[in-house]
Amino acid sequence: MEEPIGLEEGWKDTHDSIKKIIKIIEGGSTKDFPVEESSNAYTIVYRMCTQKNGNHTDEMYERYSASFKEYLVESVLPAVQKLEGIEMLKELVQRWKNQRQMMRYLSNIFFKYLDRYHVIRHNLDSTRIVALKCFKAHVFDPIKARVLDAVLELIHTEREAETADHRLLKAIISIFCEMGLSDKQDAPAQDGVVTSEITLSCYQDDFEKEFIEQTHKYYARKASSLSEEESFPNYMIKAETFLQNEMERVKNYLHDSSETKLLEAAEHELLEVHQERLINKDTGVIALLANHATEDMCRMFRLFSVKSLQKGQQDGLQPIGDLMCKYVIEEGNGVVDTSHEEESVNLIERLLAKYNNFAGIVKDCFESHLVFQKALKLAFETVVNRDVTVKGKPKTSAELMADYCDRVLKNAQKVDEEEINKTLESTVQLFNHLQEKDYFADFYRIQLAKRLLMSNNMREHLESETILKLKMQCGSQFTAKMAGMVQDLSTSKDFQQNFEGEYPDGKIVLEEGRDGGKPTTIAISVQVLTHGYWPTYTSPEDLAIPPEIARCMEVFTEYYSNKQTHRKLRWVHTMGKNTIEMHGFTIGGAKKAKERKEGKKGKESKIHLTVSTIQAFLLLMFNNNERLSLEDIASALGMDPKELRKYMKSLTLQKEKILLKEPEGKEINPGDVFRVNYDYSPLKNRVSIPLVVMQTDEKQVQDVHENVQQDRKLAIEACIVRVMKARVTMQHLSLIHISEPTRLLSISYAVFCLKKKKKKKNKK
């Protein structure tokens, strides 16, 4: 049986081994402590703690702590305290490495038994934690203020564009992190977990707090001077560089938990404090938008969209959005204010150019952020819904926008379809800001009807795609009539094909040929439309129809009645077009016309003239009359002379002068006499006279306004009925201010009309 080991005897051997370890560590030797001696040291400690007679476990635990204290106070602290600045930090790092090596030897080898049994049974700190506490209490705490100052000075030096030892800083920061020891005296140990654990309390309280405060002060000084000296773009470049440097600083040597606090401090001083002054500079937001500085605007969005500036009701982007909105309104108003100098289509085209420009900025530079989407929406709602004057005449944006769509879809400039689609897409986006969409719908339907019925190069798929775009913005009810019009056209084509199956090429025989000659025929193409979809068209009630045309109408009506027994046809002559033949004229233009006046005979040709139906009727009258006055023509056709003037104008006063009038003049006046211009000599044998119905006159505009107002009145009354059915009883003022009418109607005139109605009631 082995003899018990006495406390002093055993401790002397253990202490000698500890001294030998210290000598090896401080001497910088790369050799490990001999394995045999390590085993002997462990055996001595083990026997002293497990022997039944003279168990010295408590004493060995206490002397373990005392040995560290002795070493730290006598050797480590003096060596660190005598140095300053970087040298002190380097010495501290080296001493900390030595401390960790000693902990590895003593905790894992010599005193391993204490951690396995004694520490767990008595709920004590592990030998490693004891060593850490000793280092903190006897080395770190006495010098931590000096260490902090030295570290902050190094970081400040690095911020001033000088080099710093990142390894040294990282090592010092790790010491701050490991010095955070929290005691849990009342918590029992579980599964070998000791009662004290390492936290970030020391790092946060002794380093991070002061570091963040110094960061505030540093960037407050920097921002104050730079905001005065630098332009806004240059300031943003430097601010972004500062923030990137701080993120690199966290990556290089700071703890990850400091990133958010550090960036918030820098962002507050660099961006939030000086934001108003910066964005309102001469080189601020307005200048960036005006110069289309995309790179600077992208940088501005990156900087001011950071989370630290999005607090509660505050938003770092909102002031920028407000400035953008103000600038866009000014730019849009500038376009509208000069509209009297431009054609209406040019006004919408210029507004679209502005809209596409700013929409592109919102998408590409501001990542379609909600703040800027709202700013753009508010700005263009303000601009688009302004009163517009074009060439001295008041116009609505709805009318101008419908005219522009008509111009694009007619494609007079022969643009490819891809470009047309892009233009229409932008136009629909701009249309989305329009408040009086019901006005647009009526004007658009009028123009759509003319394109479908009168245009020679109408592309049905483009019309359908445009209607689909409008449907996506406003719903199916908004575009129901438009879609019905396009569908009508397709159905009408099918019906015409069936008609031509019975009447080849749609030709109707008026008179059989004599002596085996060709019969007299007229080829007709009838478009059958649904009354509810199309704009209301009127024809002169007592219009005198030539017999040959009346015969064609009679044949088609009979055919249609056999196919559709429950429908009735109403002929609209004002929307038709005819091709008539003119004989006895020469082709060749002004030169041939001059030769004919001089008596030289040229080769006579047949000219095909495309005119409106009513123009065809009045031209046919000159087959039997050389001269006719305006009143004679009006009486023969059964038309109002005022209405007849616009049909005569395009035949008499425009480029193609089919008729001559006496006396000459620029207007059609009562008493004017007309005759055929036999010197008329076109360049081609096919001539198209501009159709009067293709132009929107003032009466049509007035009719649209009246129809829209009537539709609004009916819609509001129906809405009131629905609300009252749900509420049964309501005060009139409550009905005026209630949200249901405006919500159900989604239009801005509901309250106005309700108030107007109340006034009428009071008058009664």
C-alpha cells in the first residue's frame, strides 16, 4: 500500500513542475513539457486528491489559483505596465498566449482530476475559468484603460488612411471578448458545464461602448466639414467609402455583433444629421435628376435606404421622394404650360418622354421602391389632370391621350410593331394616373370606331392588345364595349363572307346587260354592328338615297332578315365609304392639267375616287347637272346646309379639288355654286379624299361630355341606392361624407355630386 503524500511535500513537487513550465513558455521553447514528468505531476495531484488519509483536494484547488496569481502579479503585470502604446499591446498579446499555454498544461494535465470530480461535485469554477479570472483581476483590469486608449488610437490612425496591424488589433479584441466572465452562483452545474461562462460583457462594456462613442465623434467632425466643402455626389462617394471601411473593420478584427451598432453610428452622423442640407444643395437631388446622373442616384439610394434611417414614421428616402415629386411636377407643368405652342399629340408625346425618363429612374436607380413609386404617381396625377389649352382651345388630358393612342395605332409613320407596343405600354401607364378615365373611354371608343370602320391599315391584333392593357388597369367592365367592337368586326367579316357566298364578290346586279353585254353591278361590303357597343351615330333622317344604292340596301336587308329574325338593321350612312369611277380625266398631275387648259388632248383615264357615302351621293348629282348651288344640293339630299358644308369642304378647298366653287374663297358660304373641275389631273388613278368622319369635331366632344355626365349621375344614384339598402336610415350629411360611395365608384366626383344634389333639394 502506498504511503499518503503530505500537502507540502506534494505541493513542492507540483510547484516545481509549474515553474519548469513557466520557464519553458517564457523562454519561447518549442519543446513540450516531458511526457514522463507530466504523468508524474498528474499522479501526484491525483493521489493527493483521492487518498483517504489526508485528502488535500480543497487545498490543491486553492493553491492552483494562488500559483497563477503569484505568476501574474510578479512576472506578467510588471512586464506589461512598463510599456506604452503598441509595444504594450504586443506584450499583452504575448503574455495572453503564455497564459493560455499554461492553462492548457495545468488544466488539462496536472489538475485534470479537479475538473472531472471536485469542480462538478461542489459546483465550482473550472480550473480554466479560475485561470481566466486570475488573469482578468491581476493583469487585465489594472491596465484595461490604457489598453483601450491604445486600441482606439490605432483605429483612429487607420481611419486617417494610415496602416494598422490588424493581427494585433484582432488579438487584443479577442482578449476583451474572453475577459467577459459571468458568475452564476445559484445555478447548478449540468453535464459538466461550469457555473461561470464567457460572455461579451467585457467587450461590450469596456471596449465597444467607448468605441461607438468615439465613432460618433469622429464622423460628426468629418461630416460637418465635408458637408460644407464637398458637392453632394462627392460627399456620397466619401460617405460610402467610410461605411465600407467600417464593414471591413468588423471583418478584419472586431466582433461580428458590433457591425450593426458601428454602422448605425456612422450612418447617423454621415447621413441622417446632414441629410436635409445635402439633398437641398445646388448639387443635390434636383441636380442629379436634371443631369440624369444614374450612378450618383444609385449611390444615393443605397446610402439613404439603410435600415438605421428607417425608424418608425421616419424614412430616410421620404425627403428625397418629396423633392423628386416636386421636381417632376415642375417638369410636367413646364410641358403642359407650353402646350398652346404644340399640337395635342406632341403634348402627350412630350409627357410620355418625361414619364418614361422618371419611371426608368425609379426602376433602375431606386429599385422601384414604394416611396418613389408614390412620388411618381402623385406627381403625374397632378400634371396629367391639369386643365390644358391647345392652340387657344381648352382640352382634357383624356381627349388628348385618346388622340395620341389613335395616332400611334394608325401608324402613319410606319413604325415597327415592337416600337408601337412599347409606346402603347407607356401610354397605358401614363393613363393610369388619369382621374377622368370615363372621359378617356368615350373618346377612345370614338377613335377606335373610326379606325375599325374607316382605316385601310388597321391591325386588329394591336387593337386587341391595347384593349387588354387597359383591361388589366381598369377591369373588364371598363373595356367591355371596346372588346365588343373588335369582336363585332370579326363577326361582321364572317357574315360578309357568307353574303358573298350567295352574291359573288358582294356584287348586286342593278340592270341586266343589253345585247349580251355585261350587267350593271355594284359591289357592296356591309359591316353589321351591335348598337350597344358602338358610339351613337346619326344620319340625316330625310336623306335622299340614290336608287342604285337603295336597291343594294334592300337586297342586303332581305338577306339579313332571313338570317337574323330577331334583329333589326339601322343604316348609318355617315360612317360608310364608297369608291366611285370618274371618266374623262387625265392622269399626270399639274403638268397634264396645264396642257389640257392649253387645248392639248391627253389620254383620258378612269379614276377611282374613294369618298364618304354622302360625298358619293352629292357627286352622283353632277352626272345630270353642270352647276349646283349649296342650297340645291342640300335640298336634293334632304340635309341641313350647315351639315353639308363639311362634306363639300374636302371636295372643294383641300388638296384634291374635285369641284370648283364660285365665288372663290377659303370657306363654304350660303349661295356658293359648284361645278366639276374637268382640269383635275391626279398623279395616280386611285385617289382617296380625307373622310370627314375621321376627325373629331366640337359637337362630338360636347356629346362626350354630356354622355359622361349622364353616366356619372346614374352611377352615383345607383350607388346611393345600394348604400341606403344596406343602412336603411342615414342622415344626409353622413351620406355625403361616407366612404362607401367613393369606394364603390372609385371616382372623385361622388361627393361633389351628392352636395350638388343637396343644394337642389334645399332650393325646393
